[in-house]
Amino acid sequence: MRPFPPGGRLLRRVRRYIRSAPGTYLWLAALFVTTIAMHHMSPEFEADFLRQRSTNIHELSTNPRRVLIASAFWIDGGGWLPYAVLYSVFHAQAERWLGTLRWLIVAFGTHVAATFISEGALLWAIRHDYAPHSAVNTLDVGVSYALAGVVAVLTYRIARPSRYLYLAVILVIYGAPLLGGRTFTDLGHFASVLVGLACYPLTRGRGGAPWNPADALRTVGRGMGFSGARAKDRTR
């Protein structure tokens, strides 16, 4: 059985992983700073502060470029650590595979497209009296649209037939809330998935064979000594 890497070697691996996805971890660092800042705000000030950086209908109609960028650097509730895990699992992998520029196009493109689709649907609901006029100021900040788009584009990184299972899980996770709740954010998340899947042309020509979960499991098994155990069983 192989021993776990010593602390120094593990630290070097972590550093290499972070350097391989600079955009992801710079974004995470910015989110860490803004999350700390939010913890020092009063609830009343925080609500007003975030509303000014929200991609709601009012702010989009007055200064769309500012809020589309600013809204991607704030987390509306929750902690930073879960996002650190999600960014490392999905954003970092996508950036390493696509390269920083293409990854950024997917992330920001899905963020922008899903924002306009969801807020456009909300505006339609307001104009047809399905939602109150006060909804033009509904708080809408966060990084979940970009994350959903990147999760979706990673479908093309996975080898068949596991790719189809991964895609089915994504559609269920993001589609079920849309069928049940039908909020504008549910629509935005599902739209992000569709836009992410539409980014297939950006994945063409990226190096490396598709990732095969079965190969990864076999590698883990060998690292834990399972293959050696099977070899001993065959010699008995």
C-alpha cells in the first residue's frame, strides 16, 4: 500500500494545482475578501449595499456593465468555504482544460446570458401582473449562474458513456427546481446550463483524452493496494 505524500510534497501539489488555474483562485481570493467585508456590515447596510450591486431590473436598466461585473464578486448569504470546494472541483478543472481565456468566456458568458434571460422573464411577469412592481429591485447577486454554465461545459470533458450520466444528473439538479418552484433564479440556473452546453465549439481542439471515471477509480484502487490484493488472491 502506497503511503500518503508527505506534507511538503502535498503542499507542492496544491501549489501546482492553484498555479494551473490562476483565474479561478484569483476570483476565489476576491470572494474571500468581499465575504469578510460583508461580515462587518450591519444587516440594513448589507441589504442596500448588495442591492446596488445586484443584477436586478432597475440596476440593469441604469448601469448594466457595472452590475454585471460587480455582482460576480459577492456571495448572497452562506459561507465562502463551500464555494472554495466547488470552484476547485469545477472552475479549476475547466480552466485547466480550456485555458484561462476560454474558461472566462464560458463563465462570464453564461453569467450574462442567464441574467438577461431570467430578468427578462421577471420583467414580462411584472408587466403582465404576475409579479409586483417592487420586484424590479429584487436582490440578485452571486456566482451561481457562472458555476452552472461551467458545470455544464465540463460535460464534454468526460468520456462516453459516463458523459450521458453526468449530463442527466445536471439536467435533473437544475431542471427539477424550475419545474417545482419556477422562480426567476431557477430559470437563470437552467438557462446557464443550456448556454454552457452551447459552448461546445470552445471545447474543440483542447488537448488530452476525455476524462474516464472508470480509469480514475482503477488508479485509486491501485494506490490503495487493491490490485495487489487481487494479485495475491490469484496466486493462491
